[in-house]
Amino acid sequence: MPRATSERVYSQATDQLRRQARATRDLAERYHEQYRRSLESWVALRSRLENRNGSSHHDAPTARTASSRRRSAVEILRAEHDALGREVAMQQHRLKRLQAAAHHLELLHGYLLSADPQVGEPSIDDAEETPAAMRLRVIDAQEGERQRLAEEVHDGPAQVLTNAIFQVEYLDRVLETSPRAAHQEIEFLRRMLRDGLDEVRGFITDLRPPAVDLGLGMALSERANEFGERHGIAIRVEVEGIDGVLSPEAKSSVLRIVQEALQNVRKHAAATEVVIGLEGDHLTVADNGRGFDVMRLASGASRNFGLQFMRERAELMGASLQIESRQGEGTRILLRLPDRSR
């Protein structure tokens, strides 16, 4: 392709991406305003509902009809409050996705601006990555990790707390009229909160700085044991000698990649056994789960942010990641470890 044509196509692509990033950001800001109004309406409904529930009841016979009407109005108000609460939660989820999409488009636009259009198609393999491009990739990896954690918290502990609020409100209604049903709901609420607490503890463990000072092999064994006990998965660690083939700087990244691989097993594999092993210059994480279609993942028809996070981590430390899987035959992740001398 002639250089002039190449530069024109490159410029058009960059401008189009810039416009798309700006449009997505504007859409996210408009949606944020809609979410804010819905949240304010939900808080106002909640206040009205609490005022109705706290209003005094009359004992005079002449007030029975009015009391019945008040109860009917409260039930209608409660139904509106619950429906709007669910809608607010959904809007919050959509808003986070819009904001993440806008941010990633902006990062990609910045990366294109930092690349050299003279070769027609910028390639990291053809030349050494520029410092600006490297910084953008690091930022992108960090933002992707934060977005993944935000989604985990939203779908996990935040949802548990939302459900707990609705559960307590239901208990308040049935506690006096149906004690047996109330006790059953209390037991359900207790289990739900315990599960939520376990999940929060898991997040705290994953967010702690990796404890690799005493050796990566020991850190992998400790994290695998904690994870296996928490989720009921048998995990075997066979990585003798791994500390001798890795630089100190790479050990933390390897531990993070293995942690993410285990999270993928928990969320997607439905596996009962996992083996973490060392085969030459490859660290492997193999499970006996249901597996998946690797070609579908490679085609972009299915996105997995966990796998994307692992690949980016591997690339940033000079390693590479390979995935072997077939439906019904488990999954095997091979992390080609970086040369210690690099």
C-alpha cells in the first residue's frame, strides 16, 4: 500500500475512533444523570415508605376503614419501591460498563496516536514498543483489573447486601403473623450473609500484595489451599524448583496469573480437581471441568476478561500464555515463563 494511502487510512481510523470514544463518553455521562435521578426517586420512595410504616394506628372502630386503606397504599408503595430498587441496580451495572467502554476506547485512541503509521499497520513485533505505548498498556491492564473487581463486587457482595435489605423488609412484615416462615427466612438470610462474608474475605486475600518473599512455591501452595477449602475444589500443587527459574520481579505476576486462573475455574469450569504444575519452562494450570471452544474465544464471539487479564500480565513481564481446551474435556493453561536473565 502506498505511503500516502496508508497515512490517509490511518488518519481516518484514528479520527473515527476518537469520535466513537467521545460519543461513548457523552452517552455514559447522560446515562449517569438518568441513574442519579432514578436513585433520588428510589431514596424518596424509601423515605415515604418508612414514614407510612411508622405512622400511628387508630384503635377506634370508625378508623378501621381508613387503616385498611393505609395498608393498601403501603403495599402499593412497597411494590413501587422494590421495582425501582431493582431498576436502579441494573442501571448502575450498565453505567459501569459504559464508563469502562469509553475508557478503553480512549486508551486505544491514545495508543494509535503513539504508533508510527509509516508501516501501514503498527506492530509490536516489528519494532520495540515505545515508552508511551508501554505506559498505555500498563494503564489499560490496571484499569481492566479494576473493572473486573468492580464487576465482581457488584455481582457478589453488593447483590448480597441488596437482597439482604429486601429480606429484612419481608421479615418485618411476616414476623408477627407467621413466625415459622420468619424463622425460615432468618436461616436463609444467615446463610446468604455468611456466603457474602466469605466472598469479601476472598477479595481481600486476592488484593493483598503477593507474599512471595519466602518463595513462590510456598505462596502458590498457600493460596491454592485457601482457595480449595473456600470453594470445595481439590487442588494439587507440584512446582518444585520454580523459584530457581524466575526472577524476583516476575514472581508476583505469576502468582496473580495463577490466582486469576483459579477464579476462572470457579466461575466457568464446574471442576472438582485442579493441578498446578511445572513442566520445563512452562507453568500449567489444568482442571477437569467442562472445557470450552477455544476457536470461539479466539474469534471474538466470546469475551473473557479473566483470560485477557492473564495474557496482558504475561506479556508485560515478557512471558506468553497458551490455552488448551475442548468441550467436556477440561482446560489447560500454559504460561511460558520468562527467561530469568531478561
